[in-house]
Amino acid sequence: MKEDQEAEGQEVENSRCGYVAIVGRPNVGKSTLLNHILGQKLSITSRKPQTTRHTLLGIKTEGRDQVIYVDTPGLHKNEHRAINRYMNRSASSVINDVDVIIFIADKLQWTEEDDLVLDRLQYVSCPVILALNKVDQIDEKGELLQHIENLATKREFAEIIPISALRGHNIEALETVVSKYLPESEHFFPEDQITDRSERFLAAELVREKIMRQLGNELPYQITVEIEQYQLEGKILHINALILVERASQKSIVIGKGGDRLRLIGKEARLDMEKLYDRKVMLKLWVKVKRGWSDDERALKSLGYDDL
């Protein structure tokens, strides 16, 4: 009995677990990095800034280490609408409650919004790792080295690591550095759990991703998705999703000529859902006008933007 207790105590002592925030301005590859680390698609991605609207946990357990990555919305200067203020609050709220921060910047670029992120990190006490993303697109490595030297003067980073989140370049090195700073702790989640979000939430996000990818610059950001039905009947998962827009003209854009665009959005979302849930999915989509939802705090809360 005593030997069992000692072995259990040693196991806890040798295990490590901690929260790691992934922060940065919009569209620098935060969600792409998380998906690559987890080895599967969890966070939605697109080329449009501010695709990520909520914080989302991605949990990776490997050996004695459990790393709880927190994907955050991109910190940005525009706070004209309630949804923009929500996203900035959502990203800022996690900064002081994590064990490590990965600050992602975009190769040789440095913008005012990067300075905004840096300012938000001014008083954090945990290690901040600067990850320079998309370095596979840099031909002249001397430029990269000079850029790294310049960035090192901006604050005392724990490490500066060039990576490519999309190509997987140097991701293992980044994970090794992250593990080094994890506190000794028992694991907070079961080994097979990969996120804190519900399947309903992930379904809504997959539909929204397909809309953003399909519509490019045709549709503003006043669009969200609400799951009205999520029910398993036999071996088939039935999902009804409501796409909310703010104007009738936006509704027409989402539906497309003869409903072609909506059908394509549904097909692509359904295929991703079937991969994620490993079962047959029947997905039905509707589009509805809900005026002013993105600038209405009460409407945002009713739509699930209340996880602070």
C-alpha cells in the first residue's frame, strides 16, 4: 500500500501541465499553429482577419506533459462594434492566467497592431516566446536574422523561434521550448480530451468557416451561426444550423443564385463534420436577417458571445 502511494506521488511529481496562450494580431496563423500542433483541425481558419472570435482550448497530452493551448482572437485596434470589443476582451482576459505565452508575428512584418499586442504583454510575469511565422516565404535569411536582432530589443523574450505553422517548420522545436516552462502538476484533463468546447460549438464554427472562405471579400463580418438542432438518430447525426446576417442583401449573397452557394457551404461543412465526428451527418442550413446583432451586447450574449 505504501509503495503504491509513493509511486502515485512520484507520478504526479514528474508530470507537467500548464496553460499556454497563443496571441497575436489578426491573421498571423494562430489557429493554423494550434491545428498543426494537435494534428487535427480544431480551430477554423481563413485568409480573412478576425476569423477566430472565441477563445478555444486545444489540449495535447504526450507522455508526462499535458499542454493546454488557448487559441485567442486577434488583438486589433478597431473597436467600433460590440463584437470587436468582445474579441479584444476575450483575448486580453487569458493573458494573466497562463503559464506561457506564444506571441506570433508575421515573418518580416511588424505593425501597429503588433505593438498593441506587445503593450498588452507589458506586465505579464510568465515567459513570452516570440514565434515568427511564415519564414518559409523569406528568401534572404540575412534579413530574417537582422529582423530577429531588432525584435530582441523590444522586450526580453524567453525565446525567439522562426516557424511555419502551415508547413510545420520548426514546430517541434517550439513545443520543446514550451514544455521546458511548464510547471510540475498533475494533468487537468483526461488523456483523450482535445478541447473544452462542445460538438455543437465546433459545428457552428465549421459552417462559419465555409462561409468566410466561400465569400471572400463579398460579405462583411456581420455574420454568425447558431445551431438549432443537434441530435443523433441511430448512426446519423442531424444538425440544423441558422446563419444570421444583418441585412437582406447579405442574405441573398449567402444563398447565392438558386441556392447554389448555400448548398456548397453546406456540403463543405458537412464533409468536415463527418471527419471530426467520425459518423454520417445530415446538415440543414437556413439564413435569417437579425439586424444589428454584432453591435448589440445583449444579442451577442444570447448568441454565445459570453464566455468571459
